[in-house]
Amino acid sequence: EVQLVESGGGLARPGESRTLFCAASGFSFSNFWMHWVRQVPGKGLEWVARVSTQGGNLVYADSVRGRFTISRDNANNMVLLDMTSLRAEDTATYYCVSEPTGRGYNYMEVWGKGTTVTVSS
Amino acid sequence: IVLTQSPGTLSLSPGERATLSCRASQSVSSRDFVWYQQKPGQAPRLLIYGAYIRATGISDKFSGSGSGTDFTLTISRLAPEDSAVYYCQHYSSSPPNTFGQGTKVEIK
């Protein structure tokens, strides 16, 4: 079964750092680009960051560029999101999402259940 | 690119057909146009990619169409389990990956 399981969420103070983890299983992880997408409670979806199959191509939303770093560990089928200088507006549920490559179409295929980050003093 | 979904909320009876619209602020490739479904308390789920191709395991009651700036998701034979928020997305290889603001489908 294809599965993405996020962890690392919790309460953080403004200005603090936190790392989110995504454990992947059930598919050929190193053949997929991986994303983080977040959602403020009751609001819409906001794409956050993407990492290419080997980790060399990283792209970020303007709202997190310079503060967040996405990375991956293909040996352990993991995706990480290092979040620094956290702000109240970073409060959201963070989803880990897989994107298949080589299919001729671009889309986010499998979504994890999400992990919630709350930034509050 | 800005994606505008309409209506904001759609309230229909079981068995009816729902028509959801997503309009892009500029022409986009159909290959990069996607629809997702998000039920209450759940993560989003891929429904349609390439504007009209159903994802694996998705019922044929869901169909996508459109090109250029105007795209449509049609849900036929509405059932209570179709109650959800539906998001359109233009996937871009360079940021940002834009999502629409969502259309909430309510079953009376």
C-alpha cells in the first residue's frame, strides 16, 4: 500500500524552528518528486515546497523561501521540511505529497494525512 | 496565474448533477490541470489530472473538461459521500503551484 506518514508537528513559539518528517512506503520513492502543501484550518491549500528525485532541484513558495528547507533521504524513504523563523501565519496542517515522474502529466498523486503545526506565543 | 472557482458553495439533492467551474487568469496547458477532492477531516485526494483523466480508482461519475482558461468538473448522480470541497490546480514546474480557493458541494 502506498503510504505517506507525516510527523513532527506541534506547538512552536514565534521565531523558533521545527522539522517535519514524512515517511514513505509502498512505492519506488526515489522515482517521485515530493512536495509539502499546507492548509490553514478552514482555509484552502497552499503549496509550500518541492524536491526533485535526487534532491538537487528545490523550489519554494515566496511565503517560505529563505526560512524553510526541503530535503530528502532516498536511502530511508524520507522527506524533511526544516522550518526556521516560524511565524503565526505558518500555523497549518502540513501535507506530504508525492508526484510521479515520467508519465507525461504533472500532478500530485498521493497525500499523507498531515501533521499540524501551531505557532503561538 | 490565479485560479477562480465558482460557485463557492453548491447545494444539490441526491441524484442531481454538479457542475463546478475553474477559470484561470491566463491560458494554461490542459496537461497541467488537476482536480482534487477533500472530504471533511481528510487529506485531499487526486480526482482528475490532465484536465480530464480520472485517477486510479475514481468513479466515472466524475468527469473533467475544458481548455485554455476555462475548466469544468462534473459530478453526476450525486450521493451523500460526494459532500466535499473540490479544488482545481494548475501544476507548474516552477513556483508557485496554484490552487483555486475551492468549491464546497453540499448534498441536501
